[in-house]
Amino acid sequence: MEARIRAAALTNFFEVSRDLGLDPQPLLRQVGLRRAELDDPDKWIPAAACVALLEAAATTTGCETFGLRMAESRRLSSFGPLSLLISLQPTVRAALLTTIQYRDLINESVALLLEDVGQTAIIRQEVIANTPCRQATELAIGVVFRLCRGGLGTHWRPVSVNFAHQAPADTQVHWRIFGCPLAFGSELNGMVCRSADLDAPNPHADLAMARYAQRFVDLLPRLRGRNVSHDVRCAITLMLPMGRANSESVAEALALSVRTMQSRLDEAGESFSGILNEVRCELASRFVENTDYSMLHVAQLLGYTSASAFSRWFSTQFGMPPIERRAQRSVPTPRGI
């Protein structure tokens, strides 16, 4: 089932296009979108078309930071009816968990996971797409950064902002927006923060009003019923590099029993192992082409205990060993700044 996204996600697309001297109309036609669709923030449009539009805009303008520039001026109001509920939460952590809970009211194509490791909190994000999605990824990370800063103040900085893709030729826009260490060619897309920051009280919190806002949000019609196959794919994408992409952990993350999850996947003509293998193939292409990673590290990120076991699986899936694929398609990846 095709993932969709609210047109509000492209709210300032035309503004950034104008600033860069881009006529967006030909690109809209190219990806099958109409200006009228984007003018209605509550209109649901294909996520794949949005991803393609941002990539085409970046290519046409020669601006590698097109998506990030859109995030720079993004406001909480772009979350639509969910904005009030998010803004009234007692902490940024609660705001992030609310965003995760109601993700299907905003964007079906972005997977989001919050995990704590000691005194550090990791916000993992992935755009679930079968095509290059650098711009959509940077837009998504920038939007969550803006959400956090909205609750913590303009002085706040994460410990680092991480991107799985390579660094652009010029990182000035990244530095201007994030103002913290940047890690390109990382094994995750997202941010590393201090847990204590996310738990700082929100001076604008109002629990009584938040309850009313939640009642309203719960009455909103969903675009469609819960798509378990898509939810499982999102969870596996986020959890596989963490070594937790097993049926028990994924079912727990989706608040389902293993039996219920498997039953619903059966009804959809899918299987957990099939989705796991598809996601593993998608991530394998990314990790193998990153020359900063040893093959053993790539194997571990994909759930294998040895490089040889991973190499056998890779050869079966791609028709060549991973070292040959790397030699054909990879270029050196700049390390974190």
C-alpha cells in the first residue's frame, strides 16, 4: 500500500524554490503533482512523489541542501491538528512520543524511534522509500530538530546530528541550522541528545488542555486502517542496526503480541522474514557502499555475527560478493565533522 503524506510537509517548498530561482511547475508535472494539491495543507499526496520532487528540485537548482532549507523555516503548525497536542506536552520527550504515536496523521513515510542509552537519548529517523531520499531525510531531521528547539529554546544544541549519506561539498547550511558536531556516513539518520534535555519541563505545558486536545485528535478520521506491513517495515528499518529486529521486539514496539502481528501479516500476504530480508537488502546497499565501514561492521549492522555469513547472503541476493559491489559503486565517505 502506497505511503502518503500531508501536503503541509511541503508548506514552504514554493518559498525555497523562489529564493533559489526555480520554476517548480515543470517539476510538479514531472512527479505527477498539481499546485492546487500542495496549496491544501490537509491534502494527502503520495510520499514517493514528494521524495522525487525534492530530489528533482535539488538537482535542478544545484542546491544540495534544498530539503534542509525547507526545514529551517518550518513551524510546529506544519503538524496540523496535532500541533496543539504536541505543544502542551510536559517535556520534549513527551512531545516526541506523541509525534510517534500519531505519526499516521502527519506522514506515513517517516519512521521515528526514541531510545535511551545511559545518559544519552538517540532519535532515529528513516524515510521509507525505494528511491534516493537525501532531501526528504534532511527535511525530516530538520523538522524534528526544530520541534526539540521549540520546547528547549534557541540555545539548545544536540550532541550530534547524524546522516547516513555523504557530506555535501559545502556544510555551511548544516552548521548554521544545527550548530553542533555533524556526522556524515553514519550508521543512523537522526540526532544524539542528552536525556536530561528531553526531560526538562516545558513552561508552556498544560495537562488539562492537553487532555482536551487529545480527545479532539482521537476523533480525527485516519487516512486508512492501520497498515501493519508498513509499520513492521518501519520498525525493522530502525531496529536492525541496533541488533533488535526480531519478531518479539518489533511486535512489542508496535504494541502487539507476536501472534497478532503475524496473523495480520498473513492476512496482508506478507511475512516477517520476507519484510526483514527486503529491509536488509535496502540497508545493505547503503552500508556496503560506505568505505568507512569494515565488512564485519556491515555484517553486524545487518544482524550477522560473521563477515563470511553476511558475504554468502549478500552474494545470493545481489549476484556478487559485497567487496565487489563496493569496488563498483562506492566512493570514499567523509567522516563526521
